[in-house]
Amino acid sequence: AQSVTQPDIHITVSEGASLELRCNYSYGATPYLFWYVQSPGQGLQLLLKYFSGDTLVQGIKGFEAEFKRSQSSFNLRKPSVHWSDAAEYFCAGWTQGGGADGLTFGKGTHLIIQP
Amino acid sequence: DAGVIQSPRHEVTEMGQEVTLRCKPISGHNSLFWYRQTMMRGLELLIYFNNNVPIDDSGMPEDRFSAKMPNASFSTLKIQPSEPRDSAVYFCASGRPGGSGYTFGSGTRLTVV
């Protein structure tokens, strides 16, 4: 069955430090992959997406993600985090014909920024 | 573009009451999704519509849940009768077919007491 796994439930990073959030996928074919961010009390906002082509994709708010087929991964990175980046981050995947035509979400990673 | 609009933002109701959640998708988006978010289960897809037609409702937990989309600009998710375990944040999202990424509403936080 198709799935998206985020191994880290919580990540704590110092402000100004670099960030990497992990995401692994399991699909029969290469899915479309997405990263969303959810601030407290808010809906999910799309940060970036990968469909095909260049495996390094740029998103909003200074985030980027790299698709690695050999590792079935799509990790999210940011060179220097800001306190406002504290939020819940969700990785998601989609394939046509993979059952419900909706995104399959990981469980999320809660990012904590310490001063 | 006002985005995906959900109402109400918060709903507190007593067990056994009927609850109706509402969603207005983005104009031009012909796919609409209802998700439920809880701490224990994360984000779960309940049902999705394509061109106002329900395509897959396999995520709807039980018969107490029903969803309709009478036209391209409006959808409802109804729970009747509601139970405390239905307490969650319910999100509506809209998009275009093809998995191009969806726009989420701000959610409705439902508390059933």
C-alpha cells in the first residue's frame, strides 16, 4: 500500500541553525511529492512540490527539498531557521490511480525552534 | 482569491446532536476533499469529490457521516448523531485533478461533549 513516512515526531533546532526534515515514501511508481506546513490553529500551506525533472525543488519561505529515488526520500531543508518556522510539517504523496485521488500524508514532524 | 472558506471555525455540540460543516472551494477548482485531523490518527482523507460527484468515500468512518456537494461552490459534511470521538479538526481542501497540490481551508474545530 502506498505510504509516506516521517520518522521524526519532534525536531528541535536552534534559531539560525540548518534544518532537515525527513520523509520517505513507498509507492509502486514515483509519486508526486509535497511538503506542507501547518501553523497552530491554521490550515495546511503548500511549501513546495515535486513532479518530475530537477530533483532539487525550491519552495516558499526559503525551503527546499531534494528527491532521491534511490533512497525513496524527499527531505525538506532550510539553511537557517527562524523562530517563525516553528510549526508542524507534513510530507505528502499522490499517484493517479492509487486508490482515493487524494494526498497521502505522513504523520507530521513538529518543529521546535529554541533561542 | 479568498481561498477555501470553511464555516464555522469552531463548533461545540452535545453528543447526539447533528453537526453540519460547510466549505466553499476556490473557484475553478473541480476537486474537493474533506480531511479529519486528530492527534492520534493524524490527517485522514474522509471523502473527495470530482466535478461535484463523490468519487471515493471509503474514508468516511461510519454511516453517521455524510457529505454532499450540490454545486461547484459548496459542500457540506454532516455528522448525525455526533459522538465525543468525532471531536477533531475537519479540513476542506480544493484543487484541480492531477495531484497538483491542494489548497486547504483553515479548518473547523469540532468538540462534541
